[in-house]
Amino acid sequence: MKRLIILLLLTAPLMTVAKKEKPKEKEKGYEFTLVKEIEVSPVKDQYRSGTCWSFATASFVESEVLKAGKGLIDISEMYVVRKVYEEKADLYVRMHGCNNFAGGGALNDVLDIIKKYGAMPEEAYPGLNYGTDKHVHGELDKVLKAYVDAIVSNPNRGLSTAWKAGFNAILDAYLGAVPETFEYDGKKITPREYADQYIGINPDDYAYITSFTHHPFYEEFVLEIPDNWSWKRFQNLPLDEMMKVIDNAIEQGYGISWAADVSEKGFSWKNGLAIVPETEIEELSGSEKLRWEAMTEEERQKQMFSFDSPVPEKNITQEIRQIDFDNFKTTDDHGMHIVGIYRDQNGTKYYKVKNSWDPKDHKYNGYLYASEAFVKFKTISIAVNKDALLKK
């Protein structure tokens, strides 16, 4: 009997351990499988400048050059920024200050500048002439705005012949003077020659598309966003057709320059994801709502926007997309470059997106995965090669 008691005492802890619940398996996280991806140039960093539009479409153009078999090029985003500022200042003064004047821009600006002025390689015009090795435009933007506002105030009761020279002198001081010619590929060339010989695209071969119901479909209209300072007209397509254009472009090896709203809580650069979770607090009721209200803010964020594994997402319709645009919930925040299509472990479609934020120590090395729902919901506009448009 004593031996039996001793044996039971020795085995009791083991039995207790065996009865304990097994620890939950760790979430696998998002697992992405490649469907199609285009060739791209390396990720670059816009740093503290509002020039995402230039980086996005410059990257888009660089991929167009790669697709054409002309090799890897590195376009100077700051040459484009400088020329856009010159154009923007002229229009702002002509409009007596009643137009947008800031560091932002639209997807068409890069191709418009290439068409009018040409382009430069990064090595010939890095645009860093103010004591830093990264783009920091806070001071530049404010100085330029103050200057054009002084011109618009018209203190001389008539514009002087000097105002444009003064404006360009500020740009020279911050970004550097633009050389008439520069060394490239062992010879002296002009911006026009660089665009024609080394980029070699026709800026008229690109379409600008959006999808909103406050204008008729299949017609063009001036997209009402502040950064559309040049009043560019965008082709208006139904949402499903715009998404088909994006898919068709990637399938044929073309990228998409993408303007979108990234102020949503479902956009997480840290996690490299952009999603639209199905449930929002406004949709909760009864005990669910009480439980939600009892949570800490950290718990709420984790509950709503768990980036640990795929979650059900909203069904995005043309109607709810329009409501958020009309209510300023969808705004023109950021330009990026869509470069591929992937699917997660549940079969949900995602678009691989090249960003222009510092890729160092980033989860996906400067890229993110935007769900199909997010792209449907938060796209402001796209630029795409006309060859990728749907054939009628």
C-alpha cells in the first residue's frame, strides 16, 4: 500500500501537466503567393518631402523603360519637382493666388514635364543643395509659398520683370541650378535628348483613370483634388472596369502609378499591409458594443486591425466608395507604384505596391501588400499605359 501511495504522489504532477491545455499555435501570419509581377527599379526614399507623386510616376516610367528592353535607368525626381514648381508658380500668379500651391502633385505631372522639358538622370540632378543627404522640403515649400504670395499681393501695382528670376533663384539655391547639358553615357546631352534617347516613351501613350459617380461614366472630367493643380482631366470608369484595367495591366507586364488614401487605420506601413476589415465599431450593437467600449485603445486597435493573419474584409461597392470621397474620408494622400498581384493563404487577392519611404529595416524592403478591397475603396486615380486598357 505504501508503495502505491508513493507511486501516485510521484505521478500526480505528471498527470496535472498532461491535463493542461496545449498552448495555442502561433498565427502563421500573411503568406503571399506570386501571381504576376513586373520588372522594377530599386526603391528610393522621398524622406521628408511631399514628392511621392514624382517618385511614384518616375518609378512607373522606369518600369516602362525596362519593359521596352532599354535597360535600367534612374530618373531625377527633383528635376521634375523643380519644373512642376516653375509651372505651378506661373499658374498661381495668373490665378491671383486662387489655385493650389504646395509640394504635392498629381500622377500626370512627371509625364507632362517629360513631354514639355525632357528629363534628367539622378546623377546629373540629385536636387540636394541645402546641406542634407536626404530630401527635406519643409523650409523650401514655405519659402516658395511666401514668395509667390508676395507677388500675388501686387505691391508695385503691376508685376515686375524680375519675379520669375527671383523664384528660380530660390530653386537654384535649394535644388541646384539646372545645367543646359550634362555628361551621360560618355557624352554631353540635354534633358530633351536624355528623355528621347534613354527614356524613349511617348507621354501621350498614357491614360489617367478614376471612378466616381458625381460625373458620368466614360467621360473625362477635372478630378477635384487639391493636388490636381494643372486641372488634368481623368477618364471616369465604373469601379469594376477600373479594377479590370489594373489587373489587365499587370498581366501584360505593365505597372500602374497609383494615387490613394493612406490615412486609414487599415493601412500599416510597419506591417506592410493595407486592408479594409469587415467590422467597424459603428456596426456593433448590444453586448458586443459594451465589450468594445470596455477595451483599452490598444485592445481595440488589435481587435479591429489585427495584422497577424488575414481577416474578413468589407464588400466594396461604387456607392460606399463615393460616400467616403464626398465626405472627405477618402483623400488624395499618397502616390505609389503597383507592381504585382499576389494571393494570401485564403486565396484573397493583393496588389504588391512599391513605396518611396525608407526601405531600411522594413518588413518587405520598401514594398507593401494592398488588398483588392483596399484598392477598390481608397484609389483616387491611376496612370497606365494605353495598351493595357480593355479592348472594346
